[in-house]
Amino acid sequence: MNKILFLLILLFPLLMSSCKDDDPATPQQPNPNRQYYLYIDFWNPSGTDPRISFDEENSSTEIRIDFSQTFAGIATPPNFTKVIIDNVRIIDNNFVNYKIDNITAYEFREDIGDWKIDVEFTMNYEPVGDLNVVLVLDASASLDEDFLKIKEFASDFVTRIFEDNPTAQIGIVDFSDQINSLPLTNNINELNEYIDGIEQGQFTTLYEAMKQGIDMLKASQADGKAILTFTDGTDNNSDPQYTPDYLYNALVVDTGSILINSFTIGLEGNGGTDKVVLQKLAANGGAASFPESISQLESIFEKFSESISNVYNLTYLRNQQVIPEEDPAKLRFVFKASPK
């Protein structure tokens, strides 16, 4: 009897897990079919001022977007409304980027108490062609002889961005004791020559360098903006006004219409990275990674180049029906996607 009881105790969790709802439309379940879910509240109080907000709790974590933001739309002739959600990516926990194959729209109907597929109101998607990217690159002494590899990875990053998005523009900010920069350009030879000429210095002026990269992107008019920051240490040379909170606010509080997607990489090297800071600064749908070796770092640069270059704008089209903010329409969008 004791042996039987012991076996039942061991099997109980397995039995329970096998009884879970395997409905593919449930976002909390595994996604063998690579389906990802975005839940949205939609309201349109006057019929011509549509707005949407996101339900982050129920949406798939792989959909990288600024969930705190509310998007406002416009009325379009003859009787439609349009809301554009910019800079959307699908990135899984292994930093694999996905391309969108199709999106199916659903609306929750109170009369039937269930989700109903919506063929009249649609979510369209298109890759962002007008993309600006800034690479913020640590050139401090703690990298030692690994810095030659870092420059190689940076050049490969530039090449891959242009392969995926030939119309992109890329700028570079490198930092150590001093901060140097190359403005946004689509001249790959100029970028590679600049990277090849970067020299190492003693200290780490990380925060000021990030601020220069953010300013470079804010001054641009691109439809998509991303910043990738690489470091193997912590800031020890910036002016005191430049803090993680200062940088975070510069990223998330933007008077412009296009927010900057911020990606960060912290190499576990001699300097000792501040993971909490770099995770915080991976804002607006970006991601943070902490490779432990040069070989892992090469893979992360490659994956982040794909994540940054493969970005979408979504457009939700609907009629001008009046929907009050206190009773918004509940929408669900099922993304069918495949690894890039």
C-alpha cells in the first residue's frame, strides 16, 4: 500500500498537467503551432476618435510592444477609422525573431459569451522599411584583446541589418574615456571603416553615450527606431545627471510619435555588468541579454540584428460606430508566425 501511495503522489502532477485545457486559442498554453496573441481594448466615443490600449496580462510575452502606451487613430473616408501600432516585434525567450505570416481578428461578443472571428474589421501588417538604428559600443580597457572580436561582431551586425533592410540607416556611438560618434548613414563602407578605427580607452562613459545615441534617433524622422547598447561593465565616468532613471525617461517619455526600441547586451567579463540597469533600459519592446562568453556574444549580436531589422507596423481598420471608453470592445488578434 505504501508503494502504491508513493507512486500516486509521483504521478499526480503528471495527471493534472495532462488534464489542462489544450485549446490553441488560450495564450497561456504552449504554442506548438507558433500562434501568438494580442489582446486589445478599443473605444471610439465620438465615432471619429478611435483609441486602443493593451491587455498585457493575457497577451503573449513574445509580442514585444510598449504595452503601457495608448494608441490614438484617425477617421478615414468614407466611414472608416484607422489605428496604427508601430514598431511591433515577435521575439521568444531565446531571442529568436519571428516573421508574421498572418493575423486573424476576433471580438468578444456578450450575446454569445464567446470570441467571434471578425472578417469585416481587420488587423493588417507591413514590415517597416524606413528604419534607423544606433549601435552604442563599449570600447573600455576591460575588454582587453576581446575588443578585436567585438569590432568584428559590430561589423557583422551592420552587414546583417542592411541585408534584411537595405534602406536602413545606422549610426554608431563608441565610448570609453571619451565618446565618439558616426551620424546615421547607409554607407556600409563608411560604417565598417569607422568601426575598424575605434580605439580603446581606460574608463566606461556608458550613460552619456546612450544619451547621445537616443538623441541621434530622436532627431531622425524614421518610421522605426532602435538602439542596441553593448557593454562589459558599469558606468564609472558619466556626468552625475546621466542616471539609469534619466535614460529610461528619455526612452519612454517621448514627445515624438515613434518610440525607440531599446536592446541591451551585458557581457559577463572583467568589468561586471549591472543586470538590473541593463534590463530596465531594454525598453519599449526591446530585450536584454547577458552572454557569458565571446562565442555566446556573437550569437546574441546575430539574433538582435534580426530582431531589430524585422519590425512591423500594425493597422487596425474598423467602422465609425460609437463605442464608449467605459465599455470598450474586447479584441483578440491571433498571430501566425514563423522563425525568421
